[in-house]
Amino acid sequence: MTTATPTVGVGAQATGKTTRAARVRKRLNSRTATLVSIVIALLWTIPTFGLFVSSFRPEDQIKTTGWWTFFSDPQFTLENYQEVLFSTGSSGQLASYFINSLAITIPSVLFPLAFASLAAYALAWMRFKGRDLLYIAIFALQIVPLQMALVPLLKFFSTGVTVAGIQVLPAWDLVDEQKFAQVWFAHTCFALPFAVFLLHNFISQLPGDLMEAARVDGATHPKIFRTIVLPLITPALAAFGIFQFLWVWNDLLVALIFAGGGNETAPLTVRLAELAGTRGNEWQRLTAGAFVSIVVPLIVFLSLQRFFVRGLLAGSVKG
């Protein structure tokens, strides 16, 4: 009698959680939820569609009428894209800045993913002194405003690190394309607290029996991480990768400060800020340039959408 009671309690608890998950799933699949989702999607898509239509309209049409008038008086032109992508004047050469944004964004996503996944695994499944305090410190770093770290980082890059009058680390003294390394370093530092927190919560929920079985078979921590943990945390990696990619791709402040505004290192956002002209009336450039800038994030999000959804829902129906 005493051994049967816990089994019944656990079964009832699991059944209750499954029932709650089923109710939530049923509500999300209802007609009302579907209708609300469609309305939100339309409201979210209409501005993007208007931007797309405007990017193909002539300059005089953009400056005198709204984009919706295109349907009554359709006029197409590719001059806007030709001007912002390949023009040699002050309004063009967006293609080179596009490459700069890729050079900044891709490493700034891969480095935090690599370091954070290793740190999250260590904090979740390796026992060492001060582990909990270290995790709390990393979690607390999320509340530090990014702007507070800009001046210390600039000093670190320009003068290095000096302790008690002894030069511990030299100044970086980077020029031209070498300044990309400063942007990678800055974005990696800013992204690590949230990345470690997110991936730690995911990795710590993996079955302990799975890890124990791997250790019994003689697997070391590197092998467990490479063959077991990485395949299981792919949704979480994709979810964070999307967030980080969108953040870095749309960033202006960090890249402008650490990479400068020169043609060799400035990202797409710097050039977009210049396309409006001195009086902010070059709308035809902005529409084409803005749509070029959102193409890559759209491709990344749509290609990783299924992993993103799995990452958000992971653990929501676990017992």
C-alpha cells in the first residue's frame, strides 16, 4: 500500500500537466486564435509590403503620393536600386557596405554561440567550486546597459590593460579591416550573458540518465557535449542565433564606434543613415536601401523558423 501511493500521485500529476498542455494547445488552435493571428500578421506585413512597392516607384511618385496609389497608377523603375547599390556617388555603393555587414554579423553570431554553449554545458553538468556564484554573476550581467561598457571597451582597445603600472595586455592598434575584430569582440561580450542564461536553462533540462549512461560507457565531457548535447540543443542554438543575427545586423551604435564610419568597415546601417540626404528628403533611396537591408534577416528567419519555434516551445509540456 505504501509503495503504490507515490506511483499514483506521480501518474496523476503527469496526467494533470498533460491535460493542461492539451487545453493550451486546443485554445491556440481555435478559430478565434487563428483569426487574431491572421489579423496581426496582416498588420505586421502591410508596412513591409508598402516599403517593397515604394522601392520600385519613381522618385516623383514617391514624394507626391502614397504607396497605395500604385494600384491605380502603376509605375515601375529599377533606378532606385541601381542608385543605392552600384552608384559611385554619395548616394550609392551600398553593395560594399552590405559585405561589411555580413563580415560583422556572421562572426558576431558564431562566437557567442560557441562560447556560450560550452559555458552553459559546464555550468549545467560539471561540478566545480563556485559554480552557482558564477552563474548568478553571469545572469546579473544582463541588466548592465550596453552603453556603460562602451567607454571601458574603447579604453581597452586603445590603451590595453595596465595593473600596478605593469602593461598586462597591449593596445590593439588595429586599422582598416582589422577593426572588424573589435566589433566581433564587443558583440560577443554583450551577447554572452543572455546566451549562457538561455542555453543553460535548456541544457540543464536534458535527462540526467542520458548523461549518466554516456559516462558509464566511458564518454568524456567533450564527447558528451559533441555527440549528445549539441544535437539536442539545436533548437535553442537556432533561437538565439536568430535573435543575435537580427540584433547585430540592425546595430548602428556598436559598429559605428568600434569599426568607424569608413568605407572599409562601416556596416549597412551607417550607409542607410546617410542615404536620406542632408535634408532627409531622399525617400526613394531609403525605400530601396531599407528593403535591401531586410532581405537577409528575412531569409535567415524563414530558413530557421522551424528550429526557432521548437526552441521557444521546448520544455513547455515536460513533466
